[in-house]
Amino acid sequence: MVPATPRDVVHLRVGSFILMFLFAFAVLGIIAQAPVMTGIAIVLAVITVIDMTLAARRQKLRHNGEAG
């Protein structure tokens, strides 16, 4: 158990849910040969991964708070 704030937990859980849909949109874009849709999905996925990484880092840096 690491100390966590509810905001960090939400960032991780919602981020993983969003990543699943962005992966599906990227695959659909590749299949449909729609490079714009694929590019947008990849850019949003990278942003989501960065946000999730920062949330996980914030969790590890905290020494007080709710155990999550």
C-alpha cells in the first residue's frame, strides 16, 4: 500500500480506461486507412500515459494521506 490521494487514483483508473478506447480507435484508424484518426489517438494516448506516470510519481512521493 502506498499513500495516495483520491485524485491520483482517479487519474490512474480513468487513464487506463481511456487508453483502452484510444487503442481501439488507433486500430480502427489503421484498418480504415484514416491516418488523421490514428494520429490523434496516438497523441492522446501519449498524453494519457504521461498523465498516469505523473500521478503514479505523485503517489510515491507522498508520505501521508489515504492508503490506496
